[in-house]
Amino acid sequence: MTPGRFVRALRTGWMLLALLMLVAACSPEPARELGYDVVARYPHDARAFTQGLLWHDGALYESTGLYGESSLRRVDLDTGEVQDVRYLEPDVFAEGLARIGDELVQLTWRAGEAYRWPVDGFATTSQPMTTYRYAGEGWGLCFDGARLVMSDGSDTLTFRDPTTFEATGRVSVTLDGEPLERLNELECIGDHVWANVWFDDRIVRIDAKTGLVNGWLDLSEVLPNDVRNELVRDAVLNGIAWRPETETMLVTGKLWPQVIELSLDPTSR
């Protein structure tokens, strides 16, 4: 090999090495399992088909589904007592729930409507303050302080204007490079969206900017075996609420008799 060819080969090798190092630096780290401890268990209405869950002003607010049984309710965490409830029309299947200030936004599954209710007085309000129309299905909903984030059972999160409910953007969610479908109930915490995955015992943590899942909680053992063994097939994990004052997470499921409070490892938040 001539000196010129040797120099060119050396340069090419260094360029390839630099390119490989750049690709490695830009590649996202694989999603990792996150740690938690169970700190408390609370009673929960085992007839509630939980679709949306949030914590506000010392109480749980819950959207429950099923035709003829869908509701919006305010629940005392310690006792599980339903303090206020509003049942929806029998042809409506309620879904996700989010709070914007002193108002609540509740999704429906296939009715293509979202309802805006007052936090105080929703049970006695004659009709929703506002009804929004949208295409496709509604599954989960949360508010990150600037925009609503909505799931529809696919691998896509849709961002919506909190006033008009118009779509303002979308992001596709991936787990280790593969699309993650069946995204269900959502909770916005900081820069992340936490999501239930329908018929999965994991709650995933999604980077809201990129759609990358960078962590998950394995909750397959969060219920005692004797309780889990009594559940029907549709009684799956669904429901995430963040308690900022204690920095703990409340989780439950459809038709679950418990709400479980979790303390997350500091690196999990």
C-alpha cells in the first residue's frame, strides 16, 4: 500500500469510528424498570369500571365507564365513599379525565364527545358547561399545565388546546424502538406522561417531547394474590393519579377493590 492510500484508509477508518460514536451518542438509552414501594392501601368501589383518575384538593376524582353505568364522581380516599356522583346518559361510555383549573374535562369512548364540568357542583349541574366534538375514540386524558394530552388506544398521543380542544400536535410512542399501542389512562407529571397500557401490568413513563418510553413500573404484584384471583378478566390495571403534596402515586384498576399508594424511587420521577 502506498503512503497516500494508507493515509486515506486511516482517515476513512477514523471517519467511520467517529460516525459510529455519534450514532451511539444519539441513540436513546433502553427503557428501564423503575422502583417503588407500596405505602398504603385504601378501599375502592369494586363496581367502578375506572377509566380516568386524578387527585385534587384532598379528594379523588374518577371517571367510570360501561354503558348505562358511566359516571363522574368525587371519592374520599381514606374510606372509598363516593361523596358526589353524576351519571351520564345510558348510551355514553365514559373514559379519561383531566382537570384544568377549577374545571374537569371528561372523554367518551365512541360518542366522539368530551364534556367540561365544574369541579365543584358537577353532580348538580343540569348539563356540561361545554361539549367538544372529536374524531375517533377517546381513552385517556391529562393536562400538563399548558395542553391536554389524549390517547385513543393506538401508539399516538394527541396534544389539544385546553380551551378549544382542537388538536395542536401529535407524537408516536415507542418502547425500545417499537410502537407501543393500547395506550390508555394518562397522568401528566413534569415532562413525562405516564400511561396505562390496556391488559398490561406495566405503567410506562413517556418523554412527552420525543414519545420515547424511558421507564416503566411493573405492578403485576401490587395486588395480593387472593384479591387478584377474585377479579374478572376485564378487571385490569387502569387509573393513575399523582399526589404532589406527598409526591406519591395512586393507582387502581377497573373493578378493583383497592386504590394503592406508591412511593417511587427518586430517579423514577
